[in-house]
Amino acid sequence: MLRPILRLGDSILSEPALAVETITPEIETLIDDMIETMYAAPGIGLAAPQVGVSLKIFVIDLSFGKDPSALHAMINPQFVEREGMQLEEEGCLSIPGFTATVARPQRVVVEGLNRHGKIFRLEGEGLMARALQHEIDHLNSCLFVDRLRGISRDLILRKIKKLSKAGKW
Ligand code: NI
């Protein structure tokens, strides 16, 4: 089932997500819905708070659904390693229409649970490292605009405020 994607300004996006204690059938349905919603958007990653559920879960697929082995759902992710730095343009399904250059680690290793409760690791460089850091940021109530310096952050927030006032956000 598709779930609506919340936008910047929704309070759930600025709450730290809680760890998942038990993988219930509801959690499995949530993961399936997140995958469907990510593909429909389309996007390469989606975090549970973006669909209004403040739990530490994200889904990621850099192949947009073309390569089944590229799809991952991770519960309670934690960084194991983070190194280097990259500067690239980035966007977010919760901030449609805006992109900015964001500093991210060049390589990360993340550990968490799969939907069956088994520990696994995801490792990536470049775009994968960026996407993993971006999704885990969502679980810590951090959006890409929060990673920007004053002026570029204010510019985006001011434009969104305007759109919001006009009922277009
Ligand atoms: Ni995002």
C-alpha cells in the first residue's frame, strides 16, 4: 500500500525515531509499504519517519527496482565505519523540488537487522554512502537542509515558507 510522504514542516520529521523492539507483522507491512512508496515516488531511499512512523527503519535501492539484489531494508541501523568526505548534489522526497550540495562521508559501513531479525551489514562508497548517511540522518531527525550552512539553508527554508503560505507545500 502506498503511504503519503510527509514534507519538511511535519513534526514527525523532526522527532528522533525509536528503536524497533520486536519485528511484528505490522513492521513487515510497513517495510513492504515503504518499498512500494519509494519505488512509486520514485526515490532511492526512504525512512519510516517520512511515512509518519517514528521508528528506526529505512529502505534503499540505488537501482530504482531494476536489480533485486540492490534492495535492502534495515532496522535499527548503526554506523560501524565512516570515512572520507564527498560533496555532491542531493535531494529528498520530503523536500521535493529542492537540491543542494551536501558534505557526506565517502565510505560507510552500517550494521542493523533485516526483516527476519538477522544482523547484516551494508557497505558503500559514493552514492551508496551518501544514501545510507541521508536515510540514517532521517532517523535522527536531520534533513539534508540541516547539514547546510546558514545562507543556503535559509534560502531553501524561506522558499518553502512562501510555498506553504500559498498552499503549495
Ligand atoms: Ni530524504
